Amino acid sequence: MIRTPQQRTRAPHNTRPSTRRGSIYLLVIIVSAILTTIGLTTIAVVARELQSSRLVGSVGKARMLAVSGVDLAGHRLTNTPGWRTLYASTPIVNAEAIGSGIVTVTMGAVDAAPLSPVSVLAEATVGEATQLMSVTFQPRAVPFDTLSHAVHVAGDAVFNGAIVYADAPIAANNNIIAISSEIDADVEATGNINGGSYLGLTTSGSPLLSVPAPVLFDDFAARAVPIPFASLPSGRIEDVVLSPGNQPYTGVTHPAGLYVIDCQGSNITLRNCRIVGTLILLNVGASSKISDSVLMEPASPGEPTLLVQGSITIRLRQVLLSEPDLGTNFNPVGSPYEGAEDSTIDDRYPSEIRGLTYVSGTLSCLDRAVFDGVVLAGRLECRDTFIVRHDRAIQSLPPDGFVEQPVFTAQPGTWEKAVK
């Protein structure tokens, strides 16, 4: 067979082009697999980063919500009477939705003292993030505005033939009435101011001021040493000293001089005696009185002097409490007067009531009455000399029961992240 030139120059058939195409296809597959792996890895990394970013954002939000929960708890403690009992059994903030999260705030164990610190734990959850924050609140006592007055009466203040002096305002949540009386003091009444000769400023229509709650007597009685009424001779505290160091009836003393007597409706008389501490008289009879020469004063700053559940009459004589005249030592060992104690009977003392006096019923001052402190009463009736020298220190250090609902403030330095 004769081949043409074209036939002689054609390349012979073999497998090399097919092999090259297979190699390229394999390379494409490998490259594609690598790119796919890189793509999947990148997606996973980005997803993790996005998830991490979201978690970081959620953590930050949860932390801010925990702080908000603490703030809300402080507000509720401040504005919730009976918070101690209520929040001992239920959270202050109970799984409440705030913004994009859920917040719960619980209160730790609380000391019995009214103004003891309160610890709280806030837990906030946003998405998968949970943050815990603990802080300590310090309650701050806000004294009754009444303590800035020399005298405050929940009802009427009636002066009949009285000579009255006070170096701070006399106020009433109802009316002030003066009949043939001279009032040398500023007076304020929510109701009307009538009659009399007023030498100071007079303001009617003044706002109502706070008065103690009835539970005050129970609270103080729970802290005090009881003295049985039956142990008082003829229902009288007379010719004795009652103080942190001396208790002549049962012998059981109280370090701050807190003593409670439940009169059970009987009349009690305080006469020719010296009392250092806080005397709580419960259920007094209508004819109970403080008479002759009596010196009463608190044993500790921040404690009242006299708390009377009911009504009482004061008829003090304008004579000194005299040891030689009464044959009684009123500053024995354990009961110093102005730092001095002795075994003699040659001292004399002013006849007055110092500190904070509170009478829930009617305080009747039918003879001379001198107070050095603050006088609070349900009703006031005066028919003689009535003098009150206001003690501003009482407002600076108010007794328990004479303060508004405490204000709770988070203490700097106590904020910290907690571990559940």
C-alpha cells in the first residue's frame, strides 16, 4: 500500500493526551476539595467567632442587668415597709424580665439590729450568659421631721392659762388652741391656730408630720428588762434610783437602762426619784402621773427617756430633787451623775425630763413641766408653766421607731462578681 505524504506525517495514535486530561481532572478535584475544606473551615471559624462575639455581648449585657437588678433591689428595700419579713422568704426581684434578660435578686441573712448591713445577690441571664453580682447595702436612718421640733402633737395642742416657752417650733397635726395663754415659740398646725398671745411665727395649713407606729412599744418592750407592776409598792416608783447599775425591784439590770412595766390598766406614779435610761410604761391607768421632784434622762445617746402607752399627767414642783430632804442617795455606785457617784446624801438635782418623751395618748401638764429634749404626744393639754429646751442631737441620732423607712445605699468597695 502506497501512503500519501499526509498519511506519512500524521502522528501515530497513543494514550498520552488521555492521560493528561485525567491528570488535569484529578488536579481540579483536589483543588476543589482544598477550597471546599478551606471554605468550610472559614465558615466554622467565622461561626465560632460570631458565636463568641454574641456570647461576649451577652455577658456584657448580663453584667449590666445584674447591676440594674441591684439598683432595683435597693429601691424596693427603701420603699417596702416590712421588707425584713417579706424578703426573708421571697426574692426581692423574682425572675423578672428586664430588657433582653431575666433578673433575680435575693437577700442574705439579716442581723436583728434595725440598721445592720444587708447583703444581696443579683443573678442576670441573657441568652446563654449568666452573671452574678453581690453587694452590701447600708441602711441610713432618716429621722422624723417631728424631731426637729421642740413639741409635736398628733392631734390637738390646747393651752389654757399657760405660760409656754420653746426654742424650736411647737407643731400639731390638727389644731393649736390657746386660751388666756402666752406662747413664746413659733407654732405650726395642719389645722387652725386659735386664741392666745403668740409671740413667735404662726403657720397654719402646715403638712402632716410622721408619728411613731403602735408597734414601737412592742419593739422596745422586747429589748427591755421587765419589772412586774406588783413589785412596785402601791404602784409607785418613789425615793429610788433606776439606772443601768441599779434596779431596786427585782435586781435584774439592763446595760442601757431599758425597763418595761406593764401596768395592766392600773395607775402608776413616779415621784421623788431619779431615772437614768429608758422607761417603757404599757397600758397605764387614766390617772397615772409624774409628780413632785423627778429627774429623768437617757442612759445612752440614741435612746428615748420615757415611752408611755396611754395618757399621763405631769405635776412637777419647782423644787430640786434633794437628797438631804428625802434621805435618799440619788447617785450611788453604779448611777453616777455628771460622772460623780458617792455614798453621801448631800446632793441636789434639777427636776426635769431630758431626752425624748413620747406619750401615745394625752400628755397633761397641769403644773410646772420642764423638758430638755423633744416632746411628742397624741394630744397635749397645758395649764401652767411649760418649758421645752430643744435638743438637736436627738435628730442627729434618732432612736429606733422615730425614723422613716431607712434609705438603702450600696456601699463602695463591696461590689464584686460572685460564683454560683
